[in-house]
Amino acid sequence: MKLISDLLKRSALASSQVTSIQVTAAWPKIAKVVCPDIAEETKAHKYVKKTLTVIVITSQHMMNMQLKEIQLLAECEEQLGKGVIEKIKFRIGRL
């Protein structure tokens, strides 16, 4: 399996562009592995400086995701490569 960090080295786009696109595209799969019951009620909003911001629809979903942040970061590392995402912020909003 190729990691994003490997693909970035060979890409013609700026690494921040590729990473942002890849990270937001990978979020649904990551969320579904860790939180299958509420994954569809979340959305990756933006990725800046190794921090992913995720929108959730309720405060209860936000609390559940915050409690599983360590597992989410571990799954991010497995799917995207080490050091791509170092922090996940959650906020309530519309999907």
C-alpha cells in the first residue's frame, strides 16, 4: 500500500495541496473504521499545518469523536502515513 507521504515526493502539485485533498478524501474511510455508527454524520472541513478540522452535527457526536481521538489519529497514521495528521479539531456545524 502506498502512503500519501510517498506520493507527495513524486507529485507535481505543492505538497500542501495534495495532502489537503488526500486527507479530506480519506476522512470518511478513517471515521467509518473507528466510529461506524456516526461516521456519516461527520465531514472533514479543512487541513492546515498538520491539523484536521472535522465538522459534526451534534454536541453528542463531537464528544464521542473527541473520546476516540487517539484511535482516530492511529487510523490516520495507518492510512496516510506517520506525521501527516498530528491533531484533530472538532466543531459543530452543517455538513
